[in-house]
Amino acid sequence: MTTAKRTPPQRRLRALLLGSELASGAAWGAVGATLAGSSGARAALTAHGSAGADSLAPLLLTLAALPLGSLVGAPALDFVSRAGGRRPAMLTCAVLTVLGCLLAAADRSFLCVTGIGVVGLGVGGYAIVAPKLAHELAEHGHRRLMPRMRAAAPAGAGLAVLAGALGALLSPAQGVACAWTTPQLAAIGSLLLMLTLPETPQWYAAQGRVDAAYAALQRMLGGLEAAVGIDWVMMDTGTRGEQHPIGRSDLAIKRVRRTVVAGLLLEAVQALPLGLASLCLGPSLLAQAAGAADAAGTGMTTLPVGIAAVLAAAWAAIALLGTRRRGDLYAYAWILAGIGASACAVTLLALADTVHGVGLVTLLAGVDALLVACQFLAVAPACTGSIDPLVPPWLLRSQRRAVATLRPLVQLVSVTAPALLLALVPAPTAIGVVLGCQVLSLLAAVVTLPWALAAMR
């Protein structure tokens, strides 16, 4: 059942989930702003085959720190959420993100990479704890809450890039620091909102504290809905208590094996449009195309405010459309259209050698926006819309853990592989490799996705 009127705690819960996704997206945008403000990273990304180890190593460390931190943070914060509660886990995620942003804004490369890794710990925690909050605190029967909130990530990235460009107007050295204030403020907002919400009824019920579970449910939904919903909470808690990690004996069952393989395939497909790489690498390439450099000759580069504003507006529009889209409708068509459109966008990059100045900036900005739209508006909602509603209750915990492990690995490959191609091979070869991989992926998707979607049903 759903409540006739959304209560204030329910509105604060949605604001909390939105803030956590904005913080996650803004962290990726701040990574992009950091690379755009680094002369070494920009030189590596535009070397096209002549990048040296001195410039390539810091670039790869900066890109890899966030997903590697997420890979470590997800299981750690998952344990905290089970042992200490969802509320302390979310507060820990926010604190880690805030502290990491302070370190990431430092001038020294080691502190910056360390800070990004700490931010990754918080982002990984958000990825696994926020869905628990959405499931356990939102009114029963809510419509696709987490997938719609995840669509806000590009908006957070755009705000971070714009903040970095505005900060660079004051002083080029302050651009990176201003970019990292965006995920920091989003994390602080989520922390303050979490302080106003109770612990989840399911966690209280799992500890045998039924009275506290009912009080939390009453606080979130009201007395009438709590009286009805407590039975569902007890049933849901009992179902989760019977869950266990998937073992070899479970994988021997054909239905379980097909569901696991299909979920892994759909999770990997989400990165094919390279939208996340566009969030990270796009600002650096656009800064280079615009020819914006520090007038004092310090070697720092900045992204012009006008270009940053256009990027932020485009990414925000994509996020707004994504929050209104239902991912469970026409999933196969959306996935194929998104991958195909991203391949067309990569093909347009072949024109980069024939245009210069404003034309090159327009081309890169258009391709960047198209790749982000393909991933966050077309492919990712379709994949999550195909996975989440069809996971049986007895596989839910294992599915969340698998996603929390696989997603950072997919992100790591999707951001470092394009950077390596741009740095180590000529531009035409890099475009050809990416396009070839996407065409092969599209053919593989045509063959395997019908089977994967059928396996999930």
C-alpha cells in the first residue's frame, strides 16, 4: 500500500537519497575538474601516443582512486550497516566523503589521490547502504525510487565542473578546491538529513526490538500505515534472515545460474556508452580544445566558464529526464539504441582533425553530452529496470553485494581504458579501437540480451 499523502519524513528521505547520488556524481565531476586543472594530466590525454610515464602515472592514479575506494568501501560499510544499523552507516559514508574532499583539494598529488580514495570509500558505502534505506524506510509500494535517484549523478558532476570553472576565475589554483566543495556540500546535506530520520524498522526487527521497529515505522508513515505495515516489516525481515551467500550448490540450479549470469551481463553493459569516461575526461579535452591556459604561465589549465555552464546544463537536463523515465519499459530497445547512438558519437570524433576552434569545442561538447545521455538516460536505467524488479527476495542480498563489487570494477575499466588509448596510441587508432569494441559489444548485445532479459523473468 502507499500513503495518500507523502509525510515530511518521506520527503526528507527522498532528499537524502538525492543528496547521496548528487555527492557520488559530483565526485566524478570533481575528478574531471582535477584532471582539467593539471597540466600533466592534460598533456597525457592529448599526447596521442607520446605520453611519458611521468605524466601517465598520476593520471591513472587519479582515475583509479575513486573506483578502487568504492570497491573497498562497499563491503566495509555493508558490514557496518548490518552490525550497527543503516543510520550509522550512512553517517559514516557522509563523514568519509567530507574528509576525502578536504584531502582531494590539496595541491600535493599524493594527498589528492589519497583524498579521492577516501571519497571512494564513502561513495561505495552510499552505493550499498542507500538502496537499503530506500527499501526499508520508504512507503511500501513506492515506484522505482532508487533508479530514479541514480539518474541524478550527471547533475552532480555538472555542478562540480561548473564550480571548478567559477573558482578558477578567482584564482586558477582554487578551481580544484571549489570543484571538491560540491560533493562535500552534498555529503554534508545528506548527513544532516540522516540525523532527522530514524533507524530502519527492518534493522530493529532483526535485533528483536519490535517496539522500536513499530515506532520507527510510525514516525515515517503515520499511525494507520504503521499498524498495517509492521506485518510486512516482520515478513521482510524473516525472509532476509533466511538468506545466505550463493554457493556452488545454488549455482548448480539452472534458474539461479542464469539469473546470476544475466545480472552480471546487464551490469557490464551499462558502461558500454562511455558516459562515465565523458564525465571524467571531457572537461580536460574541452579545456585543451578551447586553448584556455593560466595567464601567469604557471602551466595550469582551466575550463572556460561558458563551456562549463553548457556542460552542466546538458548534464542536468539528462539527469532531469532520467529521473522521470521508467527503466522497465522497452528495455531491450533502449539498450540497443543507447549503444548504437554511442557508437555514432564515437564516429563523430573522427572529424576532430578537420575542425578547429569553436567548431572543435562544439563537436567535443556535443559528443560528450551524447555519450552521457546514452549511458545515464538510455542504457543504465534500462539495465537496472530489468534487474531490480525481477531479483527474487532470497537472492536480494547476494545481488546487492555482487553489484557493489562489480560496478567499481566496471567503472575502473571504463575510465582508465579510454585514458590509456588517448595517451598511448594515435587518435585515429584510439577511435578505431573504441568503435570496434562498441560494434562488437552491440553485436554481442543483440545475441545475448534477449536471453539475459528472458532469464530474469
